[in-house]
Amino acid sequence: MSENQQNEGLNIELNELVAQGVYATGAIINHSPSEFVVDFVQFLPGARPSVKSRIILSPLQAKQLSKSLAENVVNFEKSFGEIKEPQTNNGTATYEA
């Protein structure tokens, strides 16, 4: 079964499997002159890190995504407060409360 999503006048199909999403704790980004490759990775204690999803974008799409993410982070922080980045200590992230 599929669900139709409205986004700025576009009628976009979102099937149930894709709608469930994929949990990732990090991303690895590589690029060539013609494309950006974003691998969403799951890093979990005691398990080997694995790529859970790969997205390939044109340079223009990558730039538009970057701008959109930046705008959404600003809006998120206005609503919910600053997103605190972890401090690293010998490669291990630690968060301050």
C-alpha cells in the first residue's frame, strides 16, 4: 500500500517500507565531479558499523540539500533549543548535560 505526500504542490508517493525509515548514527560523504554519495551508517556498540542506506545526488541537489538542512536546523533550534555537539576524547564522544 502507498501513501501520497503533499510537498509544495508535488504529489509524491511514499510506500510503507520507505516510510518506516532507516536509523543511522552517522554519515560518510564522498564526491566526484559529477555526484555526491552519502552513506548513512549505523555505529552501535559491539557491532561492526554498516551502511544502512546510500543516496546519490547531483552537485546541485547536494547544495540544495545542504541549504535545506541548515535552514531546518536553525528552525529546530528556535523551537527546541541548541543542538549540543559532543566533545571528543580520544575518538570517543562524550556529551555534556
